[in-house]
Amino acid sequence: MSNNLEQEKMGFHQFVCDLQDQITAEMKRIDPAINLLEDNWQRTDHKGLPGGGGRTRAFEGVVFENAGVNTSLVHGFIDPKFAQALGGTNDSMWAAGISLIIHPVNPRIPTVHANFRMIQAGEKFWFGGGADLTPYYPNVEDFQYFHRVWKEALSPYGEYEKMKKTCDEYFVNHHRQGEMRGIGGFFFDHYNSGDTLKDLQFVKDVACQFIKSYFPIVEKRLTEEFTEEDVDFQLHRHGRYVEFNLLHDRGTMFGLKTNGRTDSILISLPKRCKFSYQYKPKVGSKHEEMMKYYYPQEWA
């Protein structure tokens, strides 16, 4: 391992910590009364040795009902069986990244999720990440805006169409007849062009667009009035969000398998959700209209 690459690894960790601070500042600006609980945690690796840790930031406020904006840097030995499944060259790993989920109070504001990470397994490197939007009201111009920001960020690299398709195929509750968790965005995993430094710059360039992709939507919908029917639909969709995160999400499994902080991993879950047997929104409602958008579409 070259010293230069070791420096780049630590530089990436600093980058995600800086991005965490920038996102935190935006959330405080929009929701001045927001409560922030910061938890700096440490972990041990598979052999009980010091294995890094992370900085979890859990939010509860008036605009943002609950949110997590987390960074981590973990390293050390992992279970050999998991190492084999991961595709590394031995049973050691190093990973740094940022992961965030923001659940708003107002159902006219979408939920957002994003993560950007760098992983080394043995001598192999790769990157993963993406951002996706889960709206509860059919404000189509918001969906178009979100996708347009990411298309502009990814198109210079020729990656938008492929990564959008990957997102459409990943964030899916397959047990719900192909219904997506939200309206997509972009997603990539095991990204490795063969030039680690070039890939690293790509991920950093793209991650910098997160604030632009989401917070203007929040501010646009911030003062919109909503109904109990809007809330009911939002909470049922929260239930579908939980189904995906607990049944299908690879990030959840990766965190648990690598002895991450359990509450930091499950912070992605919404504070409130509903389940009703064979739930369907009211016929002719905006919420029934919204249901048709939880399938792949061209937004940008």
C-alpha cells in the first residue's frame, strides 16, 4: 500500500466528516429548534482488537421528525465467512463513509436517504453510495428536480443512466410486487474503474451535490398545510420503508456483520409508522395517484 493511498484514505474520512458538518448546519438553519444528540462510539473487531468507530448525530425537531447523519471509520479483522462473501483478499477490512436518513414531519416534504463510502477488503478497493427520495405527495416537479441535480452531477462521468437503473432495481420491496421504496435517485456499489484515486475524486465530486439536491425541496414545502389523511398515508409508507430496511437493505446487514453500532445502523427507521391489513389509499385521492409513482420512471 502506497503512503499516498493511505493519505487519501484518511483524507476521505475527513471529507465525509466535513460533509456531515455542512449537512448539520443546513438542518439547524432550517429547523433552529432541532435537538441534536451526538454519540462518538468505538468498536472492536472480530478478534476483539480496537477497530475504529464513528460519530453518530441523531436529530429530532419541528421540521425534521427524526434523522441520522452518521460518519464512521472502521477497520480490523472480520469474520472469515463474511470476508469471503465480501470478496476481499483476506479477512481484514477498512471502511469510511457517511450515511444519512432524514424523515420530515410534514408529509408534503419527502424523506431522503444518501450514503457515500470507501471500502478496502484485503488489497481490494471499491466505492459505494447514492441518494434516493421517498415522497408522500405527488409533487412531480420535486421528483424531477431531485433527479435533475443528480443527472447533472453524474452525466460528466457517463454514469447517470446506469446508476439510476441500479437504484430503481435495488430500493424495491420485492415481496410487494416490485413496488419501490420511493421514486429512486442513483445507486452504485463495488465501484472500481481500476484507478482508485480517480474513483475517489468521482465520489467526492458527486457527494458534494447532496445539499443542493434536497434542502431546496424542504424549504419549498416547509409551510404547506397538510391533512390527517396526508399523515395517514405518510405513516403507511413509513411502514413500507421499514420493510425494505429490515428485509432487503445490504447496508443494514453490512453494519451488523461488521460489529457496527446497532442504534446507529437502525437510526434509518422512522419514528412513527403504520401497518393496516391490505392497506390501500382512498380511491381518487392524491395518495392513490402517488402510488403509481413508486415504480421506475424517467424523471430527468
